[in-house]
Amino acid sequence: MTTSPAPSVKQASLYERVGGYEAIYRMAANGLRRAMQDPVIGRYWQHMSESSFKREHINFVDFLVAQWGGPDNYRGRDMITTHRGMGITDEHWDALMNCIEAGQVAASVPDDLAQEIKAFFRKFKPVVAG
């Protein structure tokens, strides 16, 4: 008699576990609004119109949705091209991560998911900062 291994249970995508598009939309908006007001990094958005903010917000949401296992509607540039020449330092990176984390808290993202999201962003630091 042969025993077959139990079928593995596939974990839901981060997109699903965070709560889908609307949850990511709210979290991204909260983080970006905080970043715009941050004394260290707010200058990057200083002259942005509401229309430009909305375009950047939707682009960020589409990026996260695609990366986290949702529908791939991202049509933006890659992270290297997007951030090349911006002069982003470790201090800027840390300020942005603080804004994103505060956005997660405001959106009531559970701690285990918040840690997974933090790890996701951390992998982009080498191509964004420095």
C-alpha cells in the first residue's frame, strides 16, 4: 500500500491577505500623504498637483497589487529607472518606510502582514537608495 503525500495547502497571496485592491489603495494613500508632509522627504512632492498625486498614487497601488499577487495592471517604469538621479539617501529611505508603516497602522494592517510588507519593501532599497 502506498501513501500519497497530503496535498499542500497554497497560502493566499499577500494581495488577498491584505484585503485586496481597496485595502491597498487606502494604505498607499495614507503612506503617500504622510510622505508628502514629512520634513525629510516631503520636498519630492512639493510641487505636485492633486492630479499628479492621484496618478502617482494609482501607479503605486497598481505596482503593489501586481507584486503582491493581484491583477497585473502596472504600466509604470522599473524601480531603477523610476528613482535614478533622485539622490535618495538612507535617511530618505528610512523616512519613507516610517510613513508607509504609519499608513499600515492607520489602516489596521495586522502585525504579521506589516512585517511581510516591510520585508517586501526592504528588497528594493539597494536600487532606490544610494
